[in-house]
Amino acid sequence: MKSIVIYSRKDCHLCGVMIEELRPLIQGRLGLVVHDVDSRDDWREKYHTRVPVMEYDGEFICQYHLDREALARILSKHPI
């Protein structure tokens, strides 16, 4: 099963909101992998304050807020 990847950090309100909104939309269709950007120096340097960042299949999808239109395009490739 393919997964949505979220680059996040602890105690990030926007990160929590994006993950909370995303989970029910992808349930049963895609996995969810959440990476803590503070767990690796390269992620911390790359994303710094740009969290949350959402990627799918190695490509940037959105940051800060869930882009529902972009997510709908991804989900159209993964029917229930």
C-alpha cells in the first residue's frame, strides 16, 4: 500500500490539524507515515519552519494546510 508522508514536529498545531483531517480521508486507501523533522539533521535543515509538509510518491503535495483538491487527485488513483 502506498503512503502519504507528513513531515511534522512535536507540539506543532498545524501538523496535528493536517494529520487529523487527513486520516479519515485516506483510511483504507493509503497509509500514513509521519516523520519528525527534529529526529534528523537533514530534515530539520530542509524543512526548518515549513511544517507540516505533505508528500506522496516522493513529490511535494502541500504545506501548512491540507490541499483537498490535490489529495482528491491522489485518491482518484486509489479507489476504495
